[in-house]
Amino acid sequence: MPAPSGFTYSSHGDGSVVITHRGRRAATLRGDRAARFLDEVGSGDAQLVMARWTGSYKFGNERTARDHPRNRGRGRR
């Protein structure tokens, strides 16, 4: 699974944080959530943290789950 990429964030004077993905706004965090995000992004892999906070990432098991016996006959097939 490739690592997340293309995320950037900017912190504003009013305490808000804007996270963008490939130039498009993905999330805006304010207050306590913004502070927790800034703490976490400073202590870990910034790209992975931003992907997790925005929900813009995949787990890598989608194809495997689609082929699982309990999911056969659902969706595309």
C-alpha cells in the first residue's frame, strides 16, 4: 500500500487549521480539535496523520474484502 501524499495544512491566527489535499480543501479544524491535530502532526508522520484526520485514505483491503465468501453476490459481480 503506498503511503499517503499530497496533503498540506496551514494554521491560521484564529486557531483554525485548514487541511488540503492536492490543492483542494479537505477539512477545517477549529478549537480543541485543531490543537489536538497540531500536537499529533508534530509527533508523527504528517502525511499519514492528515490522511487519517480527513478520512481520505484507504486501508488497502478493499479488493480482498470484495472477494471474501461472505461478500460474494453483493455489489458488482
